[in-house]
Amino acid sequence: MLVRDAMSTIVLTIGPAHTLRQAARLMSARRVGAAVVLDPDTSGLGILTERDVLKALGAGCDPDRETAHRHTTSDVVFAAPEWTLEEAATAMSRGEFRHLIVLDGQETVGVVSVRDVIRCWVAHGVPRQGGAALTA
């Protein structure tokens, strides 16, 4: 199975000036755990996750004043739609994060999460050593 088979193609995109509360409301309404942060000034992509929001709130930040910019991860690991789910899971495990922005060339085409990978593996058989799969 490939990343393109598991990823969500509906991507929540926000700007760096969104407050944490605005970002959290949008993520909650869309039932996603991450938002792609597009900074038009730098043409850069970043990611803001539910974990980032939680850490900021735990540190005492005001969600109505604190912006996404201060909590966005800009050193992003990107996936390609042609990656295998094992490659995506390995990247997430090594980087200790749960979401990958999926790029096709320069275009953002999706986001894949640990939950997406697990959902595919459960539906189609979980890979194990040697490439064989256990079927559910």
C-alpha cells in the first residue's frame, strides 16, 4: 500500500497569524490533528499539530493571543504519494511525529497520519517482517 492510498486529500491550511484558538477550532471542526501552515511571506510550508497546541496551552500561552507562527514546525519531513506506508511509518517513528505533509512535486496533495496508516493496515492486512501480511 502507498501513501496515496491512505492520505487525506482534504488539507486544512491556515496562515501563521491564526491564533491557537482559531487553529484548534478549525482542526476540531474538520476532525483533523494537524493543519498545514502556509506563510505567504516566505512561501514556506509548516505544520501545526494538536500536540503543538496542547504544549502551548500547558506552558500557559493565551490561545486568543498566541499565533500559529510561534508553534509551527517549519523543519518538516515531507512524504511523496509513491512512498509505501512502511516508509511513512518509519519516517514518523524516527522523527517522533504523527503527521506527514504529502507533496507531489511542489504541490501539497494531502496529509497522512499514523491513524491513516493503521486504518489501511487493518483494512488490508498488517505488514510484518519478510513482507508477508497478517490479514484481519
